[in-house]
Amino acid sequence: MLQPLPVFRLGYNTNGLAHHRVLDALDLLSELGYEGVALTPDAGLLDPYERTDDEIAAVRMRAEDLGLELSVETGSRFLLDPRRKHFPTLLEADAADRRRRVDFLERCVDLAADLGAGVVSCWAGKAPDGSVGDPRTGPRADGDAPEASEEMWERLCSGLEPVLARGRASGVQIAFEPEPGMFLERPGGYEELVARLGSAGDELGLCLDVGHLLCTGDLPVDEVIRQYANRLVMVHLDDIRDGQHVHRMFGEGDLDLPATLAGLIEVGYTGLAAVELSRDGHRGAEAAQEAMERLRAALTAICLRGDPPTSIP
């Protein structure tokens, strides 16, 4: 009989359960076998601008009772601006706009600390001039975006420095996620960011969305996992088809799920690997169950072939 080994913890992002109350979401995911939850603060779900101590205490207590590991994601679409998705970012021309994003990220760090969540993930946003900052790998083959200006780099680094300081003071790990279509969309851009941050860059972990690698051509996925294993603090799981940035259910795209999970096991990753299906909120419970079934099937396949020698977490 296969016996569980202490490897990474499978989780699910609440952006795929947008129509569920947060406590109901925790209960549901625990019942389905998930061991962690990636919380995306948003309107109606742990809104950092309307937080209450009672709600935070209730979520923390329920997660602890259920044995769920928590992380905090900062990808809410319209929380800061009801008309413009993800606005403002750390790259806006107006310093006041950039400060609004920094304030939001700092609030998320505070929220994570109060929830007992160990990681907060963030991203760069799209540069107003359309430039990309992946100098070690260059722009995507299908894009002709201009080379990044020093001003864009300065805005990004200046915005992240106080967030990293807040995380340091709160005992919360900050993770950076390369995102297709944004200023930094590839792991190589993350490397450059770490270098430009200097000593502060040592504190910035990598949040790796395996589906994004299929969009940017950073392949094979398991090799990228091995390459960045020592920086990996958060993983997002989703499938992608034909390089289009649309998160899909496992098996509906081009991701080799067994090879991806085997890569995480091989490098000894022990953090949260959270399914991210934000477009499936209309069938949230069904999608969460289906995702778990496909994850278990992939892990069983890994165990049966014995490469690497492990078993289902």
C-alpha cells in the first residue's frame, strides 16, 4: 500500500471560489483533501480596507482546526479601482498611484501575519510604455515589446523595497510571480530583479506558476523547477493550451502534470502548490473536486513508475 510522505501541500486559490463565503471555502477544500488555501483578498473576502478582527480570527481558527496552510495572493482585479483591472501597479507614472499599490501590498502582508499565513505573492504589472524587463531571456518570440527603461526598473524596485521590509518585520515571506503580459513575465526577469534589489533581493522568493511557463516558452516545466528550486517559495498549478494565457483544468492543455509534480518532489519542495482556476468560480466546488481527482491520478502515476521514488502527499 502506498504511504504518504512529507512533500509539498496541495492547495486551492479562493479566486476560483469567488461565490463562496470564506469559511465555507475552507470547509469545502478540506473535505476534498486539500491541505492549504491561497487566499485572494477581494471585495467580500478579507478585504484589507474593511477588515475586522473577528473575521480574521475566525478564518485563522478554522484553518488551524482543519490543518490548512494559508498563503495570501494579491491578484484581485478591481479592488483598488472599479474600472481598471489591476490598476494601479508598481509601475504607474504617477507616484501617488504607485503608493496606492504599495499600501495595498503592505496591508496584505499585515493580513497574512494576522492570519498566520507564511507567504504573500505579488507581481510587477504591465509597464505603461509596454516594455518588458526580461534581459536575460529577452522578450517572448511572439512579441516585439521595447526594452525596459531604467525608470521602469527603478519604480519596481522602489515599490518592492518597503513591502520586503514589511515582510521582514512581520515574519512573512514575499514571493514574486512572473506573469505573462506584464513587465516581468519570465523567470529570467525575476533573476534580474533579485540582482537589482541588492541585499534586499536575497529576501525575495519566487512564486512559479507552471502554466505561465507554457505561455512564455520556458520549457520543459520540470527543468525550470529544478533550475529555480532554491528560490521557490510558492507554486501555482494550472494548465495552458496553445500558449494562450487562459488557466484551464488539468488535461485540457499542454501541461505534463505528472512530470511537473515529479519535479517538485525531486527538488524537495515542501511549500504550498495551489491550483489556480479563477475562471471556474461559476462551478467552483465541481472544479476543485475535479482538480483534486486529476492531481491524485498524476501522483499515483508517479508512485507506480517509481521515478522519483515517493508516494501521494
